[in-house]
Amino acid sequence: MASQEERMLAGKLYNVYDKDLAKKYERKDNLLHRINFPQEGVDPQAELKRLIGKMGKNSYIEPPFFCDFGENITVGDDFYCNTNAIFLDSGKITIGSRVLIGPRVSLFAAGHPIDADVRNKWLGFGKPVTIGDDVWIGGSTVVNPGVTIGSNVVIGSGSVVTHDIPDNVVAVGNPCHVLRKITEDDKQEWQAQYRDYQADQS
């Protein structure tokens, strides 16, 4: 018989009040308290590395931060997440490298049944959320269970992402939709501004 955690990570219905999962919730709660309300001598970033399943090099999460477990989250290198993020990792959350996440962004890899009779049995499910490399997600965006966001993508602030987003696009709205492709002209414009910045700072 599969454990409730195995069912959860397989995307099947599971008991959200399972006693073994409750131990993981308790561990998460203790670590989040140390992260979000640090006492003297406590390094929140060190505690985040204990909480998160895998944190890449030069990755930083600005407290306060909230999650279901933490251990089902994988983050690449050079990742930055602004304050008040909510990562519900009942399904796996996988984030690539050089990803910027704005304040109050919610990644929901957790859900509940549409049917009330089943939902009222306190059953839930997890569906993975995957984000590629070189992505910027604007503040107050919500990403729903089972969504994949490609690489080199900008998600406009306040978006609700209900379906997969392909590579190399700007996407916005509720529901989030592709606004346009990211073009060579975009690259040239921003490279020119970067050269201006470098000249000004030299």
C-alpha cells in the first residue's frame, strides 16, 4: 500500500491530515518560524537551505516565506524570490536558474477535488509546477497546479497562470495568455541600455 506522501507526489488523492505528513508539517513550521521571526544569531538563509529540498548557488529568498513542506522545492542557481511568496509544494515545484520572482507570488502545486463530497473527506492532490531558466515572474502572480512555464519568459504582475506558457514570450492576464514573443529587437534595445549603464559607471 502506498503511503499518503507517495500518493501526494504521484498526483493522486491523499489524506491531508495523515500522521506521517503531520510530522513534516511540524518540521516545516519550526523552520519557517526561525526564518520569518529570526532570533539573534539565527541566519534565515541558512535555515532556508535546511528547509528547501535543493537551493542552487547564489540563491536567495526574502522572508517572510511560506510553504507546505519545503523539501519538495528545487531551485537553480542565481535565483531571487522577493517577500511574501507562497510555495504550496504538495506537488513538486522545480525552478530553474536565473529566475526572479516578485513579491506576493504564489506557486500552487496543491489542489482539492471539485466534487464537494470528496473534498469534504479532507483529501487533496498535488500537481507539479515547473519553471524554466531566465524567467521573471511579476508580483502578485498566481501559478496553478500542473503548470509549466518555459525558459526566457516574462509573466506580467497580477497574472493567473492556468495553462502552460512556452519559451521566449511575454505573457500576462487572468487567465494568463501569451502577449507576444521576445524578439531580437528586445535584446538589442536592452543591451544598448546596458552599455549606457556600463559607460556611466566607469
